[in-house]
Amino acid sequence: MSKEITPRQTDHAQWYNDLILKGGLADYSAVRGCMVIKPYGFALWENMRDQLDRMFKDTSHVNAYFPLFVPRTFLEKEEGHAEGFAKECAVVTHYRLKVNPDKKGELMVDPESKLEEELIVRPTSETVIWNAYRDWIQSYRDLPLLINQWANVVRWEMRTRLFLRTTEFLWQEGHTAHATADEAVEETRKMLDVYADFVENWMALPVIKGVKTPNERFAGAVDTYCIEALMQDGKALQAGTSHFLGQNFSKAFDVKFLSRENKLEHVWATSWGVSTRLIGALVMAHSDDQGLVIPPRIAPLQVVIVPIYKGDDQKALIDAKVSEIMKELKAMGVSVKYDDADNARPGWKFAEYELKGVPVRMAIGARDLANNVVEVARRDTKEKTTVSMDGISAYVKSLLDDIQSNLLERARSFREAHITRVDTWEEFKQVLETKGGFVSAHWDGTGETEEKIKEETKATIRCIPLDNPQEEGACIFSGKPSRERVLFAVAY
Amino acid sequence: MSKEITPRQTDHAQWYNDLILKGGLADYSAVRGCMVIKPYGFALWENMRDQLDRMFKDTSHVNAYFPLFVPRTFLEKEEGHAEGFAKECAVVTHYRLKVNPDKKGELMVDPESKLEEELIVRPTSETVIWNAYRDWIQSYRDLPLLINQWANVVRWEMRTRLFLRTTEFLWQEGHTAHATADEAVEETRKMLDVYADFVENWMALPVIKGVKTPNERFAGAVDTYCIEALMQDGKALQAGTSHFLGQNFSKAFDVKFLSRENKLEHVWATSWGVSTRLIGALVMAHSDDQGLVIPPRIAPLQVVIVPIYKGDDQKALIDAKVSEIMKELKAMGVSVKYDDADNARPGWKFAEYELKGVPVRMAIGARDLANNVVEVARRDTKEKTTVSMDGISAYVKSLLDDIQSNLLERARSFREAHITRVDTWEEFKQVLETKGGFVSAHWDGTGETEEKIKEETKATIRCIPLDNPQEEGACIFSGKPSRERVLFAVAY
């Protein structure tokens, strides 16, 4: 496979696919809409998952595992939820195949194995989990219940894109139960903060925290909070959501508890999730025409060292020095690889690690060794520097921190430059067409206007930012009065 | 729910279920044959998974993720494999539900969403993975490919039991590709060793390594290696398998590579897996009539400290001391909890942590504090000792090691006492009926005899042990000549 990457400006969608396929993150599979997450992509996901998992545990959550299958009648119990998910789900109707008597070597569904009640492959687990919570919660002493699950889910998407929208994807879903509405809202907001912290400080991607309009809410939620990120092509991407579910699911599944005041009350709920979609966001936010750019704190490989030599004697000297450096770096918790494979030239290796987004590359030649220096290239800016070998590990360690903050700052500057305040419909359309990004504008608060704006411009209301300043204004579309601006964008 | 455990002698199956349900490991779910793994059970699985994952990575394996769904035609490609799995699989036939026009509030399968080709929820992933490997492997330079996947799988079992046999279960499946048969066999054996190391040294459960007879082989394998453990009721349990798949899957999916000698050859394969079934083995191997007994190295909680006090003044003194001890223990990497909840008496707590199998319990009262001592109870032997506070952390740390090795030794003694050599059919039947355990006996090597023995006694050949001594003998059933003994047992 050619390793050439289509430039961003030529074809953004193809650039994105090239990065993922040629960078070794994922591959298409034979199953419609499903992808294979390849080892390099999965190592990235493991780093993201492990950090999120630590953050969940630090906020008193525990993990559990609930069944893959949702009985059809469970989905029916919460009306809004059913409407949202019934149209796009994988349905198990039978539990056996048999030899096809008419076609040699073929199997067919055994009609005698039809299930009395169909099973849905979980698109999300509220129903299965709240059905279990009914048995687990009796008293206020059983609350709060703070449970998270790492799982695969399936939504039968018609148009799929690697990581961004796949039929099956990996995610975590938190499902918590509380004695009061206030406590549940607090949890919803707390987990939004955890997501924002993770995406900004580990993925180096600034986000705007906000709340969704009723049109954009999760099916079954009272309020959906979200974090919204901006991609380099000016489109927004929803990076995570946290839902206040009110008593919708506790009522649908009859989950009550005896309060401190000895009253039987329905439980209050939240759910929150992020998925492998975040990898798509990561790719689109930081990468360039040479390949992926992965923030050091979640990079599967942080440093690669490439030797440049002629003959075994030079190689042996370089090996010895590299072995020292690697030992020091590993002791500092830095992941490092020495690529001394003899079947590729250094230039090919440089391009390969650039493609894979390894944050720091070191090249050591015989002359460098003689001069006690090493060439260090940083992936984010592509700057190369010749650095003394003395204290090289501390230098690299600090460079990794520098790259991490530079990526965040770069993305933040881009994002700040792409939030445009507009006050007229003409301006609104023009900004979306020419500049893209978030458009901050007044809106009359109706779903009808929201729908029409979407029809005409493809832009949706990404969120009403938290702590949004209140100001008098007129809706850019209807001209009706408005009390605050909201953020519009064309989104992934 | 009553926390009383049915005694082992009264009803072994009920004892097992009581331990799992009342110990908080898992719960039944509303979905037939599927269970919910509760937080305590999942924390145990996380510890097991994380250690196995480290061992896989230490042996150069990487993780990846492949689709949940197997197209029906994939399953057909390897004949033996199809025969083994087609009879018990969840089949997805449709991708949409719609509102049932005849029944208000109900959903029904939308007949217009019928899939052209059915999708099977993976019972195992050889077919999906080998289909992907076709694109990933061209040359001997791409080999070996050493990939592992942590995933959920579904096998439609008619009779299910918590952890031991559930419709959906969690597992890992390694799938490796090699240039030569020898290298693939070596990998198969290496992973068997990894499993044995894990089960013996982390789960404290001795195992016998062996190879399966053709009747008991994995569907699609050339050879199936296994580790077999013995439960307290004298039944055997297959704790893990590692398969040499020959070229069966590379031929079925046309996966070839250009060898060093520039010849196009089919790739050699292995696969190997362990699952949440191991938790069932753990429960049955070590527990007693008071509850679970969990080996310290994988215990979700290793030490619990319970205060015994009257009034706030005593409590404050105990709190201060406990805080010191906990800090020390945590610094040593010991997981420890201070249970000072005021809604339960110490005696209730003692019973609760015994039920949950926490390896070490410490109780500290006001008088203990005055005497500078603490009461330490070990879960395995239920011995209580009064120990000086001086150096208590080092004492507890060493006690945990001691419990770990004691559990292994205890299980090993039991296992050794339950391997019985027999030379006649009468003896064979009698041992199985009265004593149970492994029966070491001569067998004529035919599947027919194996089948008949199973019909008459329910015993199967668990394995032909590795490095089995060769000795002349006569088959206990047919009297025909035999060159080695094999291990029979009634198994889970």
C-alpha cells in the first residue's frame, strides 16, 4: 500500500481516511459499517481508556458488566428512548443455524429456533441496567450507585466513517442512581468536567462545555450536557455527553427507594459516555499532511530512536549509547523504541514515524556520537535540533511536556479564531460558507427555527454554553427576541 | 436477601450459586442465560485480566479489536468450525424495529429491514480475524503476527450456570500467524505455559497440562492443548485451551505469504483463550461454607480493618492509628479498606467480609490500642492472632504471601490425593462414584471407547498429560493394548 497521504486541502475526507488506514489505526472489515481496530490504534485506545478509567475511579465509580442483549419489550418501556433507538438496531431473532438442505456447504437460519421475544444488540444500556437496579436499590442507604461499564455497542448507521460513525463501536457508559434530583444533576456536571479535563489535558483538545437544545437531547434524557470540539476543517465534533435522566428510567422500570424520611420515591438517574469516536476527533484536530500527530500523554509510542551508521563497528557504538539513553527514558516512564531494523533506510523510517505521529524522533549517527550530540525532531512543529547527549533524557522528557502543551495551545488558538459572533442572517450564512467554525448567534429558542436553520445551512446548535452571558438580542433567523447567544456549527 | 450459605455437603450447586449471588460477584439478568457481573465480581475480573494482559505483552503480544459480527458465509468456510458453532449461535436477521400497528406501544421487527446475509454474534473470532489477516500478511517479514483480543462472545447454551456456562461471556482470544508449523506449535505451548503460570501463581489453583483427544478438540483445530483443574467436589474443570490450528483457517481464508525462499505458502495458525469461567473455577476451588476465599494476588480487596469502640473518643483514637497503618499498607501496594460504617455491628461486618473472601481482616478495639496490639484473622484458615502494632504492615504483607502459597498448597494436596491410578473397569467406576477426581487409566485410543465410557460413567478424557510416561497396559474398557495412561474425570 502506498504511504502517500492526500493533502488536507485537496480532500479532507480522503486525508482523514488515509491517516487512519496508512497510519495503522484501523482497517475496514468485511462486516458492513464495522471496522477493525489495529494494534497501533488499539494501543492508543488503551491509553485513553486507562486514563479515563483512573479518573472514574478517582471520582468513586466502579466498573461492572451488563448483558449485550436488550429484550425488545425493554426498549418499549421508555417512549422517547424507543423512538430514538428502534430505527437503527441489530435484531437477533433466532438462536441456531442448520445445514441448508438445498445448497451444499451452506448454512441457513433454523426456523425452529425462532425466539419468542427478539433481542436487540445494545445500542446503549439504560434499559438493561435500570432493570437490574430495581433489585439492587431498596433504601437511601443503597444510593448513590456509581457504576460504569466499558463495552461494545451497535447502532445500525446508514453512512459510516472510520471511528466517527461505525455500526459497532467501543465506549464507556456510566449509569448512576441518586436519591435527589440535585445530586443527580451534580453528578451529570461532574462527569462533564471529567470529560473536559481528559479531552483537554490528555488529548490536547480544547472543548466548550454546554447543554443541548431539546432537539439534540439524548433519547430519554431531561437534559443533555456535552463537550464540543472544533476540527481543522471548521466543523464541530461532539466529544462526549452527560445526561440528566430525571426519573424517566426509574419510572419506566419501577425503581423506588425508601428515603430517609421513610417515603417510597423514584430514583434519579444520570448516564454519560465517550467512545472510540474520540480517536476520530484526535486525528482531525492535530494531524497534518505528513500524517498523524499524537499528543505525548496518550501516544502508544512517545520516542523513537533511529541509528544512522555504516558497518557493524559504528552500529555497535551507537547501540551501546542508545541502550543507556533508553534505560534512562524508561526509568522516567517514557515509552521508547529503538528501530534498528536493517531492511529500511533511515529516511523511510523517519517518514513512517511521522506518519504514525510519534511525538519525538531521535537520530544518532557516528559523527553525532563523536561530537556527543544527537538530532532531536519534534513531530508537532517538525523542528530539528542538535542537542548535547549530556542530560538528553531530561531534555526529551521536558520536550514531551512542551509538545503536549503546544498542541493544546495551537488547537485553542485555532478554536478561538473560529468562534465568530454574528448578528444577521447574511453574516451567519457567509461565515459558515467561508470560514466555518462556531458561530455565536441569537436564537429564538424554538425547535422550529433550529430545524429551518439546519435545512438551509446544515448548521445545528452545538450547545448553549455553560455560564453563558445573558444579553438581549434578536434571533438571526426569525428576528424574535432572544436572551442569550448559542453556538451553531456544521458538525460531524 | 438472607446471607446464609447452603453448606457444600448439603447441595454443592446451591452452595456455588449462594456464594456468587450473596458474595456479590454476579446476578442473574432478564436476558436468558446472560448474567450481570457486579462491581465486586468485575473488580476481580479486572485484576485477573490485567495480570494476564501483562503476561501477554511480556511475551510480545499486542491487542486489537475485531467486529462482533460474523457473516454467515464466513462460518461456512471451515467445515469443522461450522459444525462446532452453528448449532448454538445468536443470529441477527434484521436491522430495524418499527411501531407495531396492531399493538399500541409495542415494537416489532420491520420486515423491510431483513439482511441479505445473516450476521452471527461471534462465538469466537477465527473467521473474522483470518479474513482480516489475508490483507495484513504478504511476506515472511509480516510474520509472526501475535495478536490478542479482549471481547465478549455469545454461545447459545441450553443449560447455563453463573460464570461456568453463560450465553454471553467475557474472554480473551489470542490469534497468531506464523511462517512454520514448528513455530506455531511452539507458540501454542508457550501460551499454555502462560495460562498455567497465571492459574497456579495468581489464582492459587494447580493445573495439569495436557492435550485433548480428537473428540474433545476445538472445532477447527489440529491439536488442542489444555490446562485442567480439580474442584472440591471432585469434578474437573477445563481452565484454558490453546489450539494449534495448522493451516485450516489460512486455507479457508486463503492467507498466503512469500517465504524467505520466495515461495507462496499458507500461513500457520494458533488460537488460545481463557474466560470469565475462571471465576467459577476460583469460587469452587477455594471457598468454604462461610463464603468465598479469594487468593490475595487477585483479590479486589486484600485487607479490611474494622474498629470496635464505644463512643467518639475511642473511635477518634482508633481512627488515628488506622490511618497510619493504612498509609503504610498502601505504600506497600496492599489494597485496604477501613470499614467504620456505623450502621452495622462488628460481628455482622466480620461475617460479610468472610463471605466476600477478603484475605485478611484486622479488628482494633480500645483495649487493643492500649496494649499496642491488633487482632488479625486470616480468611483461608480462619485463624485469629493477636499481633503487636510494631511492624504490623510488614506482618500483614507477609501474611498475604503466606495465604497465597497456603491456598495453592492446599489445593495441590487435594488434587494429588484425587488422582487415582486404576487398572480395571470395576475400579474405574467405583472411584468415579465414591471418590471422584482424576482417574489415571489405560485407554485404547479410539473415540468409540471414549464415547462409551462417557455414556456409562459421564467421565470424559480430560487430557493426555504432557510428557506422559509411556507404559504398556490394557484399556480399562475394551482390554485392547495401550501405551500410556490418560486422565479421566467427570467435568464441569
